[in-house]
Amino acid sequence: MNNASLATADRITHLKVVVLALVASIAIMVIGITAHAVDDSRAYGVASTPVKAGKAVMMSTSETPTFVR
């Protein structure tokens, strides 16, 4: 038989096309399922309410006092 056209292809060629389409569709579904969006607030422990900054504190690594004017 002539396997150049899908209309005149034999049974084995049709089976190869169906198997290839099935494998490709499964691969696309697996990629889509594993690449789904994740809620970052649960994944990284982000607080649901924002935390406001407190009063500024000055720190020094030496014993000499630091004066700010």
C-alpha cells in the first residue's frame, strides 16, 4: 500500500498515528498539570495582613556614642 496519504495508509500506519497523538496529548496534559499556578501566600508563609514598621532604631558596632542632629 501507499503510506504517503492517510486515506490510503494501511492499518499499521493508522495505529502509529493514533499512538503518537495519544502520547503527545498525555505529555501536554502532564506538562499542564505540573505547571499550574501556586498560591504563594501559603507556599512561602506570607502574612495575610501587612505588618507596619515601628519606630526607627539606631545601632552601632563600637562603644563610642553616636549623636544624630
